[in-house]
Amino acid sequence: MAWLILIGSGILEAVWAAALSASQGFRRRRPTALFFAALALSMTGLAWAMTSLPTGTAYAVWVGVGATLTVLWAVWTRQERATWSRMALLAVLVGSIVGLKAVS
């Protein structure tokens, strides 16, 4: 169960990162509200997962999931370009997350 909560918290990390960007420095109300809600839920889930998973592993997975999804969202919304090297590096990052799960 801790792994599912951790992955969900990583997804929420990507949500709050995208909402932070969309808030334009906290000047837009809805993205700002989404940022704070997703941030609180993401941190709560990470904290809960860390009660049964090693801290370093949990944090690395949380950051990796969030970073990967944030980049994919930026590519999807055309804020960033999808280059072969960028996608290959994201694949390595995802492989590393899977590897951390496999050895934990």
C-alpha cells in the first residue's frame, strides 16, 4: 500500500508543479488553490509512505515520478520540446525508479 500512496504522491507532485507554473506567481486564483491542495496531499502521502519505506528510496521515487510527469506534461502542452535525448533520459529515470522498487 505504501508504494501506491508514494506513486500517487509523485503524481500529485507533478500536479502542483504544473499548477505553480500556471498560477503566474500566485496571481491566478484557481491554479494557486490547486497548487496548495496538491502540495499538501503530495507531502502528506510522501510522509505516510516514509513510515514504512526507506527515506532515500521513497524520496527518490517521489521526485522521479514527479519530475518525469512534469516534463511529459510540459511536452504535451508544448512548453518544452520532446527531443530524443530528453526522452531517452526520462526512460533511464523511469528505469531507475522501477529498479529502486525491485531492490526494496
